[in-house]
Amino acid sequence: MHDLILTIISKYNYWIYIVLLMIGLYAMMVKKNLVKKIIGMNILQTAIILFYISIGAKKDGTLPILLHTHHTGHHLVRAADYINPLPHVLMLTAIVVSVATLGVALALAIKVYHQHGTLDEDEIHARIRK
Amino acid sequence: MKVVGLIIILLCGGLLAYATTDFPNWGDPTSPAAMHVSAYYIENAVTDTSVPNIVTAILADYRGYDTMFETAVIFSAAIACFLLLRIFTPKSSQSRLYRHIATGITLRIEPGGKLPEKSDTFERIDSSWVPHDLIIKTACRLFIPFIQIFGLYVIAHGHHSPGGGFQGGVILGASILLFAVSNDLRSTISRMGEKLTAFLCSAGVFVYAGTGTLCMLLGANFLDYGALASLLGVDPVLARSHGILMVEIGVGMTVMAVMVSLYYILSSDGKLNEGL
């Protein structure tokens, strides 16, 4: 029992991302409104972004920006002192790309609304089958 | 459907939670992600590129290809939105609405009618009625220059402090969106037209790919900024930092223009006459 609580506490970042990912997936699968599906997709992307960022964290690590490097000459930089910059780079581009995909998805939703006069999935299906 | 979806998602969450037991703990400095290539980046970024911000160094130098294609992705997103929604309608065929500022009386002028001259007594308004909002307009007019200066600073100083092309581009785009929200879409487009945004979208990707090609022409690999040393008159390590700056400016241009053009097209339903 004590081990279980310790596991839950020491890995709390993963529980947050799992919950967010489940919320996003649920919205994408179950919600009928297309805009709600798009928002679900965005929540899912946010979950993945948080997952990557939390992987990069290190205890007692600071920002991956070095201080006073130009003039003091070369001094040893220890990797354990700085948090992992690689997930930050990957997610930096992923955030911008998620905005771009959100734009395209909304444009498609507007197009669907023009075509069918509704954003409800069931009504669109009924209109297509008619 | 709801129950089936819920069961699938609970199953998926259960699998993820089960896999989590093998994951490293929060903040573990010996986690697998921190052991291999990232340690090299942290220890050698400054000696390789003379850029203290390791995130920027990786973004634009070590993973330059990746970032170039990310820029191309958002560029193609703007093009996709344009092709999906843009409709060209003749300007003169619609009726226009004008407001007499002093009294608040609205005039509707049918096509062919005489339009009031440009003056302080009348202003053109959108077809959905909007209140006359002097405070919002004045406050935004005061804020926007500072936001833009800050955006330019974030792009140009991305080597030494948190920042870079993506962040600065988003801040610059947000300043123009703030103008569009506080005033109206028409006056925004008269200041930053559709052609300008399209030009900046493509010019940013061109600057990025052009920097890479310039390195190739100087005899190095694509995006190997060390080759710019002979052109810029500095040593190869410092030339990398200058090459990163050139690339970041390209990224900033594309990101800003994509944000603005996405807003233009989505908010006005592709007509670009009146928006939110």
C-alpha cells in the first residue's frame, strides 16, 4: 500500500497527461458536434505536449540557457545541472503546428457548415444518405 | 455509442496507466530521455555554436531540417485555409453602413448610392451593429507598438534569452490580431493587406531555405552555417550563431503572417470584407 502511494506521488505528471488524453479522446469519439471534436483534438495535443515537457524535467536542474559564456572562457558544463532541452524544442514546434492544424480544421468545419447548414454529425449523415 | 466510447477510452487509459509503472520518476536526472543525445547538446552547444540558449541552438542548428519543414507545414496550413475558404466577391455590389459619430445614427447606403466622404463625422461599420468603443480602441492603440517591439526583441534576442522565431512571430501576429479585434477587419486589411501576408508567408520559408542553400553554394552541407564565416567575416563558430539568427527571422516572418492570414480568412468566412 505504501509503495503504491509512493508510485502515484512520484509519477504524478503522467497521471495528469493520461487524464487529459482520455478527455480529449472522449471528446473526439463521442461528441457529435464537429467543433467539440476539434477542441477534443486540441486537448489531446495539449496532453502530449505536457507529457513531453514533463519528461524533460530534472530535479535541481535549471533552464537550459547558459550564463556568461562569451567572455569567461570555457568552463565545464554538467548536463545534470540543466533540464533536458530536446523535448522543449520538439514541443515548441508542435505548439505552432497544432495552431496551424486547428486553423485548417476550423476552415473545414466552416466549409461543412456552408454545405449542410449544421455541424451535428448525425444530421450531416442523414443529409448525405438522403 | 457513449458507453462504447467510454469503455474504449477507459481501456486505453488503463493501458497507459499500466505502462506508466515502467516510466522514470518525475524529475529523474538519469531518465533515458536525458542520457543520450541531450547530454551532448547541453555540454557542447556553446562550443559548437556560441549560442547560450541551448533550445535555440538545437532548434535552428542541430535540428535545422526539422524546423525548416515545420515552417513549411504552417505555410501549407495557411495555403490550405486560403484554398478552402477564400471567396472573391465584387466590392461594389453590397450595401454599406455608416455611422454618424456624434449622434450614433446609422445610415444604410444601397449599391449605387452616394458614399460620404472620408471625414471624422462618419465612419463605416460592419453589418452586425457594434458599439462605438473609444476606450478599447485607444487602449489597444497604446499597447500595440510595445507588443510589437517586444515581439521583435524576442526574435532578435532568441539566442541569449528565452525566445526565438516561433515565439516572437506569434507575439507579432497577436499584436495585429489585437488591432483587428479592437478596430475592425477592414482597417486592419488596409494596413496589412492580403498580398503582404501572402508574401511574408512565403518569404519566411524562402529565407530559411535560402540560408541553407547559401551554405551549400559556399561549399558546405545544407544548413551548415559554419560556411557563412567567409561571407560574414567572423570565425565559423560565431557564424553559426549568425546563421541561426537569419533562420529565426525567416521563421518569425512566416509564423506572424500565417497567424494573421488564418485570422483574416476564418473570421470573415473567406470574404475578407467584414469580420469579428
